[in-house]
Amino acid sequence: MSALVVGVNGAADEVAAPPPQPARKSTPAQAVSTPDAHEIAQSPTTATAAAASKTADGITRERTSPLVRQLAKEHNVDITQVHGTGIGGRVTKDDVLAFVHGRQERAEGREKQEGQETRDRQERREGRIGHDRVEKMSVMRKKIAEHMVASRRTSAHVHSVFEVDFSRIAAIREGKKISYLSFIVKAVADALKAFPVLNASVDGDSIVYHEDINVGVAVALESGLIVPVVKNADRLELPSVAQSIADLAARARSKHLSPEDVAHGTFTVTNPGAFGALLGTPIINQPQVAILGVGSIEKRPVVAGDVLVARVTAMLTLGFDHRIIDGAVADQFMAHVKRALENWNETAA
């Protein structure tokens, strides 16, 4: 089949027409779907609302009511964060109100906690926490604390306890103003001459043996503890030792000690027994390597042979630095002190 076409120059040309196409049968599968009115009218806002109807676990809940959406908007609530209790997980008015209430409670709890922390900080600045009184450490107390902690870190502390019979010394003291502590300091000074390693100190990997024997005597004050020193105690007779201790203790309590009075100690004696302690385990006074603690001196039952008798006794505790002092040497030192005290030469008093 051909068609007649008029050319530009007016001549007629015959052009072959395209062959006819067979009619195509449409089937339901091939039919083009036309969007219905609901789909055409659906806006992005509607799509978002539909997405918001999904719960956190992916289950689609029925669309919320306009009242619930308006309530959520007023309270700035994201509906997707609200647990729905309605049919199909639908978020109800009560669900939104419960969420808002819970949010307020959490906020109030945070404010309450922050307020308490602020009050605590203020009370600490004012020197109180609740009903407790708070005060800064004194300079003396801070130094004692630092010194004790440093000693524990430095020395390998070991303690040995000896029971000493003071009955003979108790008899010698009758009518004399000489304290038990004076006898102990003198006995210790003489023992240090026999066991110089207890009168030493540690310098790196060296042991320094001190020529002078300077025995510190701890004195308890209201503000802390101070240790005035009896210089060259081994060279003093017992009355001079007693006089030196009494003088140092009096000046310590009246705050009239000089720096020299508390310097150059090589060994320390502390007396917790004065307050009733049976014994103590004292911390070494750095840079020393040993310290003697004196327990309460009083009458106690003692077995003498096969007889139970009353004797004046006390527990003496030696704290020593195991880095340079062996247990055997420490016990030999204590045995020396014990013998001197239990067999005191009365003429030396």
C-alpha cells in the first residue's frame, strides 16, 4: 500500500506506507494502574504520619487520633518514643500524658540531685557537711601524716614484743623522782652501743652508722606528736637522762622547743602505755631504722617457779626496718634491754 505525497516542487511522489501493526490484546497483568484519588491526595505530611505509626520493634500501629497528635505537639513529644497501650499499639491520650509526667519526674530528680550537690559544696566551704564539722588539717598534722605515710612506703616494718619485769626498778624508784621512761631510755642507749646497726640509717644502698646516740622521746600534744631528742644519751648518767627528758617534755608542752631540740635523732622511744595501752606497733621515725614502744607498766600475775605472784611488768615492742636489721639481731638487742631493766644496778641510779 502506498500514499501520494506532494513534494516541494509540486510533483507528486509515491511513498510506501508502514505495514499495519497487529492489534495487541491487553491482559490484567499488563494493564497500567491508575493512582486512585487517595494516593494522589496523600502529601509528604501524611507519609510522615504513617511512618510515625510504626513502633520501635517494627510493628505498625493504627494511626493516632488528631487529639493525641495535637496533645503531643503541645508538649513537644515525639510520638515514636511513646509506648502505646491502645489496640494494635495505638498511642492514646493517657500514653502521651504519662510520658510527659515521667519526663517531668526525671527532670525534677536531676534538679534535686544537682541542688544537693551544690548545697554539699557550699557546706564544705563553710566547714560543715550535714551535722558534721569539717576543718582543714593543721600544718603540724599534715607534716605528721606525710611523714608516717612516707615511712610506711620506705621501711620494711617488722615488730617484736618482749615482756619485761619492772619489779626491781619499781623498788629502786621508791622515794626518787625518776620516771620508768628514764630507765628505759638509758637502757636503750647502752644497748645501741652494743648493736650499732639499730642506731644507723639507710642512704641508697649504703648503711650509715651514726657515731652519736641521740634518743628521741615522743611527747603527745593536743595538736599532735613531737619528738624532742636526748643528745648523747649513752654518755649521760641516769639522773641526767631523767632531767633532760623532763626539761624537753615541759618545753614541748609550752611550745618553747628550738629546732635543734628535735634534730639529729638516731632512735626513738614512744610511750603509749602512759594512756593505758597494753602495747603498740609504732611506725619508724625516718630516717631512723628502729623505734621502741612502751606498754602500760603495772602489776600483773606472773608465774615464779610454781607460784603465782604479782609483779610490775610491761610489754616492750621493737619496730625495726627489715631491710638492714635481721630478726635475730633485733631480738638480741631486746634481750639486752630486758636484762638491763630486770637486773638494774642500784648504784647506777
